[in-house]
Amino acid sequence: DGGITQSPKYLFRKEGQNVTLSCEQNLNHDAMYWYRQDPGQGLRLIYYSQIVNDFQKGDIAEGYSVSREKKESFPLTVTSAQKNPTAFYLCASSAGVDGNEKLFFGSGTQLSVL
Amino acid sequence: AQTVTQSQPEMSVQEAETVTLSCTYDTSESNYYLFWYKQPPSRQMILVIRQEAYKQQNATENRFSVNFQKAAKSFSLKISDSQLGDTAMYFCAFMKHVTNDMRFGAGTRLTVKP
């Protein structure tokens, strides 16, 4: 089955700790995205990547880092600099081809602070 | 950056009736894409409908249709014959052409009542 896999489903972070959220896709999509969703709110863009080894900051990139070493993978690291990391994190991908623009989403990771 | 505004935080509708969700956006771009996504309690994001800005014809997907007013920068979603399974958060989204940078509104929580 083609799709996007996010892991883990639930993640707990201790004070001062960096944690990494995994996102893998087997849709052969060029573009990948990370969004943050707070309770009862919309999705805010953290980072996105249009091709391997390239990525751009979204609206709330501070305290987060990403890498795109492989087309299939776009991990997100929540660093200790992110003081309020508790949120639901959604990864998405897009073919990025004219006429086929839409986002496919993973099932999300709920991050909580211990 | 483009902004997307959904002015109705919550709405409710009786089963089998019709409801319209509002969305406005702000952009200086002439070529872009607009979307409505649904997020049920499972939190999985599901694409409802997609509109290309250069197409004047309003998109339709079964019971879902849009009223796209490009000059007014308005993109409302009409749900006909509402069903209990339509209960969800609905997000309006804007994607800039070429960059594939997608931004979301804050969402409208729709409840369909039996």
C-alpha cells in the first residue's frame, strides 16, 4: 500500500531533550511538509522540502530542524529550544506536479512534555 | 505570506440539510490552488475538494461543491444532504503555484445533528 507513515504515534519529551519524529513516504513524491496543530486550531507550517537536500522554513520554524537526505524520508527534530512542544504533528507529501497538487497526510504524532 | 481566514469557528446543521462554510484568503498571486480538507475525530486529514484558480467553473465532488469568487478572494464549501459522518473539522487551504507552499485556515468545527 502506498502512503505516508509517521512514527511514533505518541512521544514524550523530557525537559532539555531533543526528540525526532519520523516521516516516510513510498508515493515517490518530491515535496514533503511538516505541520503543527494545537488543540482546536489549524495547521501551521514548520518546514517544507521540494527536493532532496533542500528545505525551506515555514511560519514557525524556530526550535525545529529537518533534513532531507532521501526522497522518501523527512524527519523532524524538536530541539530543546522549542519551549512549548506539546502538539499534534502532521507530515504530508505532494507530487508537486502541475495539475496534481494536493497533500497526502500521515496519521500524525502526538508529542507531550513530561 | 498568504493568509487564509475562516470566520466561523463552529457550525451545526440538521441531518439531510445543507450547510455552507466560509473561507477568504489574501494573495497577490494570480495562479494558485484552493482546497477543503476534513479532519474527523480520528485526526486523519482527508481531501474533500480542490479548485484551480485559473478555472472559472466551480469544483464539485458528489455532495460537496464550492463557490469560488476569485475577485472577492472567497472560497466557500457547500455540503448538501448532510450526513452524521460529515461531523468534523473543516480546513480551507491555499497552495501557491510552483512553490507548493500550502497554508491552512484555523478551521470550522461542523456538527451534524440527527
